Amino acid sequence: MAKAAKTAIKTKDQKAAAEAKNWTKVIKAVRSPKTGAYTFKEAIVHKDKVKDFLAAK
């Protein structure tokens, strides 16, 4: 992810580069009620919404 942000900063659109830093990739382990195995749910969310994503079932 650092390379993508670095590349965005080098572009002429500084506003878009600054906005890109506000997004985070979140990975949540979810246990299957049927088998008991874990699966992973991942999403790219705004940094202000991370707690909401992790709290949701």
C-alpha cells in the first residue's frame, strides 16, 4: 500500500493523494456457525468507519 500512496503523491493532483490516505484496508476473521472454520472478510473503508465495520456482524 505504501507504494500506491507514494505514486499518488508524485502526481499533480495533490488533493486526490491526500484523500487516498484516509482509506484503510480492514480484514476481519469471521467464524462459520456451520463448520466452525474461520473465513476472512475484507473491505476498504474510510478511516472513520473502521470501528463500525468491525462491530457489524
